[in-house]
Amino acid sequence: MRMDTSDILKKVRQIEIQTGKLVEETFAGEYLSAFKGQGIEFAEVREYTPGDDVRSIDWNVTARSCTPYVKKFNE
């Protein structure tokens, strides 16, 4: 059986699609970001000191104690 050029190109395209999916599934999530986040593991709540990031204030603890507290996380 002789395959013409269009049949060969169709087969090659199918192989590319199948192998592309396998590679994406295999390597999904295996990269390290260049950006550091605030972390995912909670470490402590401590009293606010000038210079701390105000976005990390724990408003629940602050409301109960009437003194600002911040949450700290470990990466």
C-alpha cells in the first residue's frame, strides 16, 4: 500500500499531538517559579513592628487584642 504526501502529513500530525499531550502531562508542575510568594506554611503570629508589611496584618487577632499583629509564613 502506497501512502501519498497528505496521508503521511496527517499521520505525522497525529503523532505530534499525541506525544505533545504526553510531554505536557509528564512535566506538568515540575518547574520552580522565579517569584517568591509569602509561603504556604503558617509559622506564627507576632506583634506588628514598624516596617512590617501591612498586608500581613491578622485582623482577627488584632480585633481581639486591640494591638496590631501580623502573620508570618515559612516558604
